Amino acid sequence: MLSTEIRRRYLDFFAKRGHAILPSAPLVPENDPTVLFTTAGMHPLVPYLLGEPHPAGKRLANTQKCVRTQDIEEVGDNRHDTFFEMLGNWSLGDYFKKETISWSWQFLTDPQEGLGLDPNRLYVTVFAGDADAPCDDESITFWKERFASVGITAELDTPLSQGGRIFTMAKDSNWWGPAGQTGPCGPDTEMFYDTGTGQLALPNGMPDFDSGRLLEIWNDVFMQYRKDEFGRFTPLSQQNVDTGMGLERVCLVMQNVPTIFETDLFAPITQAVSAAVPETARTDQAAMRVIADHLRSSVMLIGDGVRPSNKDRGYVLRRLLRRAILHSQMENSDWLSAVVGAVLGIYREPYPELAGKREEIIQVITDESQKFQRTLAQGKREIAKLSRITGQDAFNLYQSYGFPWELTKEYAQSRGITLDEGEFEKEFERHKNLSRTASAGQFASGLADHSEMTVRYHTATHLLHQALREFLGQGVEQRGSNITPERLRFDFSYPEKLTVEQIKAVEDRVNEQIAAGLAVRSEHMAPEAAKAAGAIGLFGHKYGDTVSVYSIGDYSKEICTGPHVKNTSELGIFSITKEEAVSSGVRRIKAVLN
């Protein structure tokens, strides 16, 4: 079954069951500064999952374009990709577990309306329960009913040889959310398909969910709890359902191929690449997968308005394009238009708007390719000057010119140059961790420039952050900021709308600290010392050996790179102009200084 048929069947199935079919949201999220790209089907629906009425009703379904680049370095194996489509259906306070599980089963197993998968090759997991929430016995009951309907006795937490079909798992496997420190969350149930290749059972007879043989193809999330700032879980007044099924994985199963790269979502791209690149690249399986994946993602990102640059989304796009070009071993850009054409051909039906952007997409990719070829030539000149390459040199070549470690190593060996591999690995790992953090969420200072007004607003965000923690609780954390000479925008974790009284209290407290004329001072110290001193910071983040800590009198202490005013008396009067929700568990304040 081809991808177009799978999409059509999925949307038709849920349309017949009263779901409004939504178009895919753009890959660039609207009104959510905490992430670079839309990473899941539920992402554009967060306000409605939080209780805001959706204009299309309480039952929704769609196919959502998504990009995740946290594991970009892993692309090339048999399962990682950066662009993917998520099939999803949602209930906003309407149906719940019974209907969701029944429909999931029906779509997976019905050959007329769904996929027609063999029920004997299906296994499921559910939440086992813990101190926060009980075992999801309802889901267990409904799954047993579904298996029994086709004559399968589904035993719970039993070895496969004894009829084990349903398995309870801890929170780290079968629980979703909250997205921030607080907000909606709940148990989920995951469906696995036995692909028939690899180890099925562990030595104790229980299923091996890590071998690759059991492929997760669908996840039903039941949002039935709210976690508050004190870590307590209480039932939600509106129970929601959020499901997600990766189209690429379903295609793998339905087309009976070993990896996603043999499905009809990749094969035409790989064929176009294979026809263009030299044999050394064509026979490198990992390289072919990188090229196909990265160019597919690049086409989709450019189609949604992203352009190559050295920051944020543009930097991710630039990195994708340059990795693809490097692995191609091509020194010209002529071959790229055929690959773009292959991508557009695959998505002609679900995303017809891309076809009208063909020439624009080709031009953007060609321009970036030509620019990169020039920087590569410069990098080769730089490396030729070195008699010994340190790990730092190798990393600088990677970061500045896009030279991958393998190319630098190859070049050095061919010229008898000594290479410090350990030092490079250390620098490269640090870079990967920083890139992973940036892809998961943007936590930079968010300054548009370093003008006098921007610096004043930046300092004001520290006072605002501390005031929010003072009145809303120490669980409040910064989730992003954007600062211009005209205003500040500050995003923070909090589960509910602020009251008028809370907003006024925060505003008054900030103005009190401004009127007090507090001195702003900075110190350099180890991250551990900063934490011990009570500084606010992202201590899950990989800091360097030392950090800058800015203190505003005795009121605020925060890890930050600056810049700041010298005294709060320079700020002026602080006024909050707007407070709103931007995503699950994340609120936004806009404010000005007069």
C-alpha cells in the first residue's frame, strides 16, 4: 500500500467518525518561540488541548508535517530521519479511551477501511502506575476486549510463549507530559508490530522492545491529569485524546521493506541521487541516506519559508544542505534540480502548493550549494597550511567550513599529518550537546541588538523573572525571550492564566526594584558555585567551566551573558501590556519601559 493510499484511508476513516480534517500546519510554528520547528501533530493544537474551543469542533484529524533535528548526526542508520509526517486524531473533551482504542484497533486490522494488519503480530504497552497515578486498567480492559474479538487471549505481563500481548511500563515509557514543568499530562498506550526480523523475546521470555523487531507504529495519549507547581497530579475537568502514527513507519510495514529508505517516500529521491553522484558516494549506504533525507527536509523547509542563515531555523537548514552536499562528493550544483523534482513528485498530492515553488526552492538550494563550494575551497587552503592538526583545529574546520571529521582525518592521513582525535571528539561532543539543546528549545537571551533600549529591556527581564517566581512559585522557569528596542517578550512555565491581581503584583514588584536604584554587578564562577549561590539557570544545560552571574542588588541572581545596565534606576517605569498562553504549560508576557 503506497503512502498516498495510507494517508487517504486514515483521513477517510476518521472523517466517517465525525472528525473534521485539518490541513497540515506550517513547519515553522506560529506563536511558539520555545521550539524551532513543528515537531509533532499536537503542536499546533496546544491552545485547544488546554481548553480553548476549536472552530472545527471537538473531533479533529490530520496529516502533519514535522521536523526534528536533535539526532541529525545519527541520520544514515536504518531508522533516523529529520522530516516526517504524523497521522493524528484528537478528541477535545469528547470521546476517550474506549473509542480511541477501538478505532486504533479497527484501523490497524480492518482490510477494507484500514491497513489490514495481522492481529497476531500486534503487541501493546500501557502505563503501569506509580505514586502519582494508578495503573491504566481501563486501557488494559479495552485492549483485552479487542484481542478477544478475533479469538486471541491477551495475557498481561506474561512471557510471549504464554500468550503475553499487553505489557505495563513505567512513566518514562508510557506517560506523556507535561510539556513544561506544569500542565496537562497523562498515560499513553503504544502499539507495536512484529516485523519478523531480529530478536523478539528477551531471555526471560518478555518482549524485546529495543531490538528493532517490534516497531512502534501508533501512540494514543490520554490527557487526564494536570501536574501543578508542587508536583501534584489532579484529574482534569476536560479529558483529551492525542494520537500519533508516523507515516514513514507505517509505509515500512505496509510495503514490507527493511527500512524507511526503501519506501515510496524515499525511493524516488534515492534513485535521483544515485543517478547523479559518483560511484564512491553511490556505494556508501549511509551517505545516500543522508543526502536523500537532508534534501527532502530542505525542500519542505524552504517551501515553508525557511532560508539558509547562521542562526536558528536558517542555521539548521544550512547544516542540512551542507551535509547533503558534502556526502554527495559533487563539485557542481546541476544535479540538485532533479532531486528537488523527485521530492516534489512524492508530495504532489498531499502538499500541492509546493509545486508552485519549484523554481524558488531550486534557486535557494543551488545558491547555498555554490556558496558552500567556495567555503570548502577556502577550508582546503586552510588545512594545507597546517603541519599538525589539533583537535581544536579539526573542530574549527568542521564548524567554520563544514569539514566533517572523516574528511579532515582522511586529508591528514594522506599527507602524513598528526591528528589529535581525542581532543576533536571532546569538542565535537560539546557541540552536539549544544546543538541538541538548541533544537529542543531556544533559551538564548533573545536580543535583537545591543542598543541602549534593548539593554534596558534585557535587564528588566531579570527583574520580571524573579518577580514571577516570587508570586507564582519557584517552579517558574524561563522558556524563551525576544527583546527589541520597543518591547520585551518573556515566555515562562506556568499552567494557567494569570489573574489581574497577580499581574499587578508582579508589575509593582518590578517597579519597586527599579525605584530602589539597585546596582547590577557580574561575577564569573563555576556552574556548581553559581547553583549553590542561588543563581537561576538551566542546570540541565551543558555550561562551560565558568559562567557569568549577574546580580541585581539582593533581589535577582541569574546566569546570563549580558549586556545589562549598571543600575536599575536607568530602566524607567515597567508596564505589562499583555499576558497570554503560547503552548502547553507556557505563558507569555509582553511589557514596555516608559
